[in-house]
Amino acid sequence: MEAQFEPPLGHLFKPFNRMRMRRNQAEYASMDNPEVTAEEVLADLVKARGLVEDFAAKAIDLVS
């Protein structure tokens, strides 16, 4: 997504990549990856909401 929206919005997706990789670790569990904790999910939920809000605001600015 970064490449598709760069410029001007690609930088907004940087936190998403870490969350995507963590989701993959959880779905394909191994002994090397710790379980996802409730605290981790709640912290990422705040980041995900911010990502959507930032992207929506910037996208609306681009078409206005």
C-alpha cells in the first residue's frame, strides 16, 4: 500500500506493515513467535483507528 499511495499518503501505512506481519505470525504460529496479548491488540487498535482517521482526512483533502 505504501508504494500505491506514495506520494502523498504512503507514510501513513508504516504502522500497518508491522501489524500485518504480527497477524501473520499469530496465524502461522511457531515456537519462535510469542502469543498475541490483549495489551498488544488494544495498543494496535488505537494505531489502526488513527491510521483510518489520518488516511480518510488526507484522502478527503486530495479530492476537495
